[in-house]
Amino acid sequence: MGETIRVAIVGYGNLGRGVEAAIPQNLDLALVGVFTRRDPASLITLHEATRVYPQEALLEMKDLIDVLVVCAGSATDLPQMTPMLAKDFTLVDSFDNHAHIPEHFAAVDAAAQAAGTTAVISVGWDPGLFSLNRALAHAVLPAGTDYTFWGPGVSQGHSDAVRRIAGVIDARQYTLPVEAAFAAVRSGQTPTLTARQKHSRLVYVVVAEGLDEAEQQRIEEQIATMPDYFADYDTTVRFISAEQMAAEHAGLPHGGNVFRIGRTGLAEGVGLAEGVGLAEGAGMAEGSALSESATMAEGAALAEGSALAEGSTQVIEYNLQLQSNPEFTASVLVAYCRAAYRLQQAGQSGCKTIFDIPISYLLPISAEQMRATLL
């Protein structure tokens, strides 16, 4: 729409590379460069033209950057980095520890409100696009039950959490839906399910050379009891070699499903609000099925066996099948760079989530084009 949004990447792992790949697909965005805590000379970027800077150079280049994409882990990095960077920059992050989003929001909001910046947090697919679909389904089917299934696939956040355990060199964590539970929900049933009944977790771990069996048992115990990540699930840990990891677990696929099972129509026990009826003179012709005096009495029920009286079961399902989890997450982050910039230009500072952002802020086309091509 005529303006170029200047984007910088902080951190350069799988997610950072995904952002670098996604930016050229968006003609209104331009990559300023990658900022890293590592030696810039050691980074090999996807594109030769991508500039790499030490992270300490961020403040010096503040006036050249419209939006930062903070590409770091949720376990320890983002809770520190996002509030710190929000003091100086409008930014987007992918914080994905669901249990700690409220406190992360509070910390980032305090920093962004004080600085007048805009920070969009927890952007990705869950939290992110799945969150948005859960909210829409709630609005449409207020009488219903939610279910979210992840996988089968590699969770970046869980894998990163395992890699931070002392003695771990590399890790891949696969989230696996429990097939019986998934099938029951997809069929329209509404079982009560614990986290353990919906998913299991399988972790492949490469440990430092020379670690004995006792150290491996320590690592396995730390994984299985890790709160917010593994403690509530049946978790299997398998130790493998670095060669096996490279040969068998190089890909990063993922995906999942959001369900809302709800009821519509006037099911048993649901009637019209007290005092609601057809008002006198409501325009029904004499001799019609409901005459002038034949208003619905207080609490009147619909005829037994009618479709509305029985109600209807409705199933909403939203599905993602991702060949590359980090590349897809990066594409979501890049779309929300545009939104963060527009919020900032509109004077809306502070911390925001996917619930606070109009869909139109994500697209590079005009409102007229949206109505003509997407509505």
C-alpha cells in the first residue's frame, strides 16, 4: 500500500531463518538485517545479501528499524528479551508457554506502555491462529466444548526446553495425539479429557560424550517432571547418537486440530426469555397459525419432537498440516509485523495479542481490494 516496513530479526535459529525466508514474499517489507549474540562472522544466512550485526548494535540502528521479530526460546530467553527490547522497539514475539502468557503479557505491557512502543506477543499457530479460531468458535457456539489436539509433529518450544538441560547436546520432542480421544471428538462426542488422555510426548535426546547411565537417568527425570512442558503427560525419552538425530530427525513437521462441539436450536430446558412473546398487533394476519391473541406464554416449550426442541450438534474443526513448523510460524510472525507497525502508526502502544488486532491490519491490500477478492 505504498509504504515499506523495515524489519530486523533478533536471533538466528530455525525460526530466524524462517523469517528471513518469509520477508521477500511480502513486497511491503524489507529486511534490515539479523542481530545475534554469536559472532556475526560465524553466521551463514540463507541470502548472501542479508547483513548480520552483533546484538549490541541494535540501539545504534534504532532509527533504521520499524519492527523487530524476536526469534528466541520461550523457556528462558523471551521472558527476559521481549520486555527489555520493548523499551526501545515495536516488536513481535512467539512466546508459546500457554500457562505463563498472562505474566509475560504484564511484563511486556509495562515496558511498552512506558516507552510508547507496540509489542505483539504469542504470535504463531498455537498460541496464535489456533487461539483466534478457538475464540471465533466460542462466539458462534456459546453452548459447547473445546478440544485442541497437537501433532503428530515436532514442538520447537519443548525441544528447546530439553536442550537447556545440562548434558543435553540436541533434542527433538514429538507431540502425539491419543488416537482414541481424537476419533471420539471428531465424531461429535464430548468426553472429559485430561492433558494425559489427549496427548503423549516422545523425546529423542543426544547427550554429551562420556555421560554415564546415572547422568542419563537424571536427564530423563528432569524431562519427565518438567512443569508446563512434560509433567502432565506420559513421556518417553530415547537416547540416540548425533548421527541418528541428523539422519532420522532433521525435519520439523507439525500440525494439529482445534475443535468446538456445540449445540444449536432450542434444546431441552432452553426457552424464550421471561416476558418474550409476539406483541399485540405484531402484523400476523387473521386466521394465521398464531392469531393476535395467541402469543407464546411465559416459558412455553416448542412442540415435542420438533427439530428446534431437540437441538442440533455442530462440529467446527480447524486443521493445520505443516511440513515445516518454524517456516510456518515465521510466516505468521511476518504477517503480524505489518499489524504491529500499523498499530504503532495509529498510536496504539502497549502489549497486544492476536485478539486485539483487526484482520485488515495483516494484509498488504486495501479495504476495497479485500471486499472485492476475499469477502
